[in-house]
Amino acid sequence: STGDISKVKVGLEATGHYSYNLLGFLVDKGLATFVINPLHTNLYRKSLSLRQTKTDKVDARTIASMLMSDVNLKSYSDTSYHNEELKSLTRYRFDKVKERAKLKTSVSRLALILFPELEKMVPTLHMASVYALLSEFPGASNVASAHLTRLTNLLETASKGRYSKDTAILFREAARSSIGSNMPAKSLELKHTIKLIQELDTEIEEIEKEIKIIMDEINSPNLQIIFDPVNLLDISNYQNREQIFREAVEILGKDIAVVHIKDFVVKDGELVSVAAGTGEMDYSEIIRFIKKEKPYIHATLENTVPENAEAAGKYIRKLWDEL
């Protein structure tokens, strides 16, 4: 009967993904289910002077004893499930971002071989208009022989009007005098690498939407955000950082509990984290947000050393006083 089920407790040791299906089944059936850290099981067994060799039977007896003694165990719930999902998604996103960063390094390497002059003519290789150009014309020789009308249309569309016929002419002239190599194999690799990056962009965006959905479903004041602005940047987007920070604050602002403060410099085609006030970051808007919306949250200085920690702190306090 339902009354009997409500008195049933089920306990199992945490086994990662091996227990997901069983946990889902038990929770769906309305059974109070407890997931116990194996370390706690071991310590509890020792506290009872159960010196038997660790076996499945001994562990089962220990878990049963823990359930009956009610040693501050917290039952697994929908919130627990959502927390696991959230951890899984954030780890998955981290892996995807890391994978994308490696591919972007490959694009930079290949562009240097095939059309080295291009990098000096654009803010960054890793922007939609450059990717569109290199996807269709993956090398200086391809750009040099491109029809001007097609080149212009492609650049205007991909850049949303920022690049015009003049830019197309500039690119084509540079390509015609380029020292870049004509290597079909490398050109094919470049096209495929860009395609993989674009697929990863879509996947990362999908993951981020799912993370937001889960956070809204949990809807707990205890689930909050550590906001690290520099961690949102890479070599492909750092020049749009003000817009990125603005969007992040709009989406996550109410849940931000801690801000990590550091700076960055561009070195060898990558962003390198440094102490606040020693790089390219402008914290004005972020400080304004904190003062207006979150005046009592914690902020931590990162990537400091004894020699610059005090100066970094003074830099942020000065901004706070001036804004």
C-alpha cells in the first residue's frame, strides 16, 4: 500500500553514472532514497567496530544500520537530480570550450601558412566574416582568383554590412601578392576545422540554454553564480567583451554571488590572465553593476602575486570610489 511505501527507505553508495537509472526509478516510485558517500559508510562501519572484511554484504548491513539510525542523511530528490544535471552540463560545457580553443589555434596556424597577410588586416581571425571568407576561399590563391561580386556579397552578408566592396578589393589585392602557400590539403583542413568550430558554437549555446533552464527549475537562493568576466573571453571574442559582459549580467545578474577580478593580455595569439589593472580590462561597467545591484557581494582578486596584489586592490577600490 501507499502507506507502507512511505515508510520505506532505500540506501546505496554513490557510484557515479552507474546509479543514475536506479536512482531515477526509485525517486519516480516515491521511495525515500539516500545516496551515501563510500567514505562515510566506511567510517560508520568502523565506528560500530564491524571489523569484517569489506564485502557487499557487510556494506549492505552498514547502510541499513545508517538508515535506521538516521545519521543526518539527506534523501535524494528532484533537486538532487537537477544538481547532478547542472554539474554534468557545466563540465560538458568546459570540455567543449576547451576543444573549441584548440581548434581555433589550428585555424590560426593554417591561416598563417595559406594567407599570412590576412591576420594583420582584421581585428581577429576568429570572427564570422573571416570564417565565411576562409570557408569558401581557404587560401590566398583562392581569394586572389575570386570574383569580386561574390567576394563582396559574402563579406557584406557575413559582417552584417561592416565590410564592403572596398574591403573585398583590399583582401583580393593582398591575396594576389601573398607569400602564402598553395596547399590543397591544408586548405581542406582549414575548411573542416572552421566547420567543427561552428558546430561547437551551436552545441555550446545549446548547453548554456539547458543550464539556464535547470537553474530556473531549481529556483533556489542557495544556487548562485561565481562571475568571472575574463573566463568568458577568448582570442575570438575579447574585442566584444563589453557586449559579452552586458549580456552575462542581464542573464545571470540576479544570481551572481561572487565576482572574480583579474585582467588579461594578449600573448602569442592567446589570452593570458594577469592581475587587475595590468592588462586590457575595463571594470567600470562591472563595478557600476556591483554598486547598484549587488553592493554586499564578495569580490576576490585573482592572478596576483605579492608584488602586485596591493596595487591591484588599490586599482579596484579607486574605481569603486570614482564611479
